[in-house]
Amino acid sequence: MERIKNAFLSFTNPMPRGPNNEPKPDFAWFEIFLRCDYEELKNMSEVCRQFYHILDAEFWRSRCLMDGIDLPPQHVIEFAQKNDKYVDYLYLYHYAHKNNVNPYGENLLRDAPVNKTTAANFAGASDWMVYESRGCHYEEPPEGYNATPEMPESCLATSFRWGHRQLMVDLTRCGVEPWILDYLRPKIVVEELHAPRHDCGAIYKLKIAMRKEDEGMPRVEGDLAPSEKRGTVLTKQYEQWANQPWTTETLVFEKYPAGMRKATVVSCAKDTQFWAGNFGMKFTGTKLRLAFPDELHWYALDEIVDEPADEQPRNVRGPFRSLRIPLPTAAPLPRGSSPKRVNL
């Protein structure tokens, strides 16, 4: 604000203004405004006609680049212009700056914590993400896994019943304009690191599901099968003693209906041997990003017919009668032996 105040005072005080005694040119104001706090600039375009013309699309494009906010790829911008659509760089900057996100960067979830309590507080303080976690245990470092260089520092571990962690990201509140989601429909790309314990089999599911603006977070049970028009899911299962290394799984979803505004990422897992404790699959390092193909397509709004959201997934969790508690041994169990059973 001091820069702006001094600039105004320079017009009223009898001080040199250049060899031709001309007012400060637009490029000088442009450079001054680039270095001003965003809160100071919100209403600056209403001060005078000169400021209105300076604070244009090119200014906000430059401000995004200066603050490290990625722009849509150039071929996307040019393709949209051919269809009479233009990126609103002020919209992009406003939401990216407000929520400290980078919607066209490598990871929208770059600051989302793994720890459940911290993550819940993080989401509760934001208006762009909703967080839910049930049946997951935070581990730092991961337990029951032979330490390797690629092992992460922390993770969420599951148990004998389905545990899940669900993140719902409002893409429009991250700075992605609705018309980009309707007409260009960028790919939703999710990456996640996962591994089973070395001594217990486990099953793991990763799901992407798209939601409309007025749709909340769905219930999650063992069956994650989404509507084919709204999302996709992958499943991985590992046997006991599989010695499976930490693996990055990549899931991509594209060609969804118009009107989608939120991307939901669900990680769901459990063990396959019904052991008491946190012996299920471990996962961490979730990433979410948008991707545009080299060959773009301009979608008609009715090109893909929508289907109802999967609000109530089928409950595949059956009643349980006993838990099996693993023996505290460091070596593999002898063939034919089984963990102790505890009748409930």
C-alpha cells in the first residue's frame, strides 16, 4: 500500500516527472501493481480508467506466472480461443491465491496432510476440499514392512474390515472455470503409493468419481463400483508373504458428463485374513492433477448422457463372528499353521 500511496503523492508534489514532464506510463503502474498485495488490488480497477485498462487479462496472467501459478497449456488456450472461450486469469489467480492451490500444476493435494486429525483440520479450514476417514490408522513410520529406501515416512493402514479415506475436491474453487470442465473435460489423474504388510495378505481399491456442484460426499462401503459415466475404480490384491514393494498406482478418468464440478478420490482397503489389528493395506502420497490430451475435443453439453450418482453403494461387508490374532513371530508361519482365533 505504501508504494501506491507514494505513487499518488508523486502527482501532487512539485517533483521531477521525467524529461517531458509526463505522467507515469502504464508499464510503470503495471510493475508497481505486480508487486502489490492482492487485497490492495481487488478494487483498484475502479479507481480510474487508466487502472482499469492496466489490470486486464494480461496483468493477471503475468501475476499468476510471477506467483508460481501454472496456466493451462498453451495449446488449450489457443484451442479455446478458436471456440470463442477465453481463460479468466483473474478467476484463476483469485482461487489459487485464496486457497493456496495450483490447479494446473502437478498436484492439487500437495499440502494435504496424511495424519487424519491434521488432514481433517486442514479440510475444515478450506472451502475447496471435504475430508472423511474411517477405519484407517496413522503410522509413522509404516509398521510390519521391511524398511527399504522407497518406504515413505508415514501412511494410513487399514484393518480386518474395510477402511477408507475419501477426499472431495471442488475444482471450480481451485480456479478451474466451469466451461473448461464442460467443454474441454480434462482428464482426472490420481496417483497413490500403496503396499501390504510383509506378513499378511491385503486388498486395495482406488476410485475416482465426479460430482455435481450440489452433490455431497457419498457413503463408502466395500463395493466402490461407480457409475460408468461418473468414474472408475481399480482393485489390487496381494497374498501373504508377497514381499510387495511400495508401488505407485495411477488411475485416469476422462469423458465424463457436463455439469461435473468436483472430483472425489476414495482409497479403500482391508486385510484378507481377518486379523485383529492394523494388518490391512497401507497407502499414502496421494496426488491429483488435471491433464489435457495433445488432440483436444470440444464437447457438446449433451454429448455424454449423465447417470445418477452412486449415492448408496452396495454393502458387501458381511457379518463377522471371530477375529484371528497373528502370532508374534518374526519368521514366516509354518505351512499349515494358522493364527489364533478369538470367538466373539
